[in-house]
Amino acid sequence: MNRYEPEAPRALFATAAFALSAITLGVLVVIPAHFDSGFAPATTLTSAPAAPAAPIEIAISPARIDVIGVPVPDVAWALGNVSRPCKPSA
């Protein structure tokens, strides 16, 4: 029985898959992480770092919130006060 042999060698497909994976990783992960690193480039050596912003104090009224929850049964046998269907009158 003859075995199927593809025209392109496996090494070519493996190299192409590796290259496409590296390009995808670079475009979708590495480049955005580089641009959004949070560090601004230094413009001059004599510039002083900016002072951190002071925290803002706020008052919450009411200072306490009570949440009361009652579980609702979701199965037929646990429902207590369910109206029963009327019996047909004969």
C-alpha cells in the first residue's frame, strides 16, 4: 500500500507555524504591553518628579447599609403557599 506524502515538507509547515505564532504574540501582547508600560520617557535630566496627589476625603451617609435577603425556593415541592388548580365542577 502506498503512503500519502504531502508535497510540502513538514519542516516548512513547522517553521511557518512558529513564525506566525511569534508574530501574533508580538502584535497582540508584547507591543501593547510596551506602549502601556506606565513609564513616561524622561525629557530632561533636571526635571523633578511630580508630587503625588493628596487623597480626597468623603463622607458616606448612611455610614452603614444593611442588606436583608430571603432565599426563594426554586423547586416545586419546597413551595409552601401555592394555589392549587380548581377542580372542575361536574
